[in-house]
Amino acid sequence: MNQNLFEGLGAELQSRRCVVVVGLPGTGKSLLVREAARLAKTNGRAVRLLQWDVARTAWDTPEVLARFPEVDGVTHAGIRKALGLWVRKAMLDWFQTHAAAGELLLVEAPIIGGRFAELAKRGDDSLESHLAGPESLFVVVAPTTELQAELRRRRAQEMGSTRNALEQHNASVVVLDGLMAAVEQIAPQLGQTPRFPGM
């Protein structure tokens, strides 16, 4: 991990109660969350994790998947919406329950593809003041072209091997390419020039 990023992250973790890590699949969100958790624990803070991949496993039942099937590695829109509504309530409960505990909440929220996207939209609820205030930080993961290429290579290898329960829902390289193409298309409207490997 880049040393400047590591030091900057350490400074932010001391003053924040919640850090939400956002980004495309295969760009290193899980790596950043893991490093942030390790660093916070080293500094004596209790850490709670809230990750899309873990939360969505509650929906992995034959009954639910029969009604809301996953197609080509993409979670059904109904499940994505339900999880988005749930995550706002779960986070508000955490903020209210752990007000004085000094804990850190680390959230891995892809946002892109509608996964926990409700966290990126202004909500008409009590959570909004926590997310928009100084106690929370949103980090958008934008790795170098070289790191993206390495992460993409690893993702391609993972898709061909036996995976654990969480990895089986990882976006395929085809889905990843589609999401990157969508970002590449809209980026110029935001004054950005994305550079994705393999495209």
C-alpha cells in the first residue's frame, strides 16, 4: 500500500467514527478495509465491519434466489434495493447504540451497480446527519493503472478456481468490464479521464 495513503488513512481513522469505502469491483476495496481495520486495532480502537458481500449472503436461500435470481454474476435489483434500505437502518442503529463507545465502523459499499447505493443518496432520515457530518468519511478507491491490471488478473484467476461463499458472488471479469465501460462513458461529463487496463 502507498505509504502516503497509509499515513493519511491513519490520521483520518483517529478522528472519524465511520469510514465508507467505495469503488468498482476488483479495485482493492477489501484490501483497503482490511488495512484500515488492522491500523485502527493497532491504535487501540474496536472495529465493526459492514460489507456488501457479507450482508448479501443472508439472501442466499433457495426460496429467495428462486424469486430473485442472480444472472451472470449480477445480484437481482430487488435484493440490491432491499439491502440498500436495510443498510441505512443498520448504520443508524450503530451510530445510536455506539455513541460513546469509541468504536470505528468500516463499511465496504461498492455503490456502483446499485450495491448499498442508498448510502450515496441524500436520505430523509436521521442517518443523513451522521453521513454528511465530520464523523464520517467516504473514500473512493481509484488505484493506479498498474494495480488495476494486477487486481483484474487476480479476479480472472479467482473466477476459475474454487471459491469460498463470499468469493462466489464476486463480479466476473465480463461484469467488471461492463461497469468500467459505463464509468468510462460518463467520466468526461464529470471532467475526468479514466484509464482502465485491458479495455
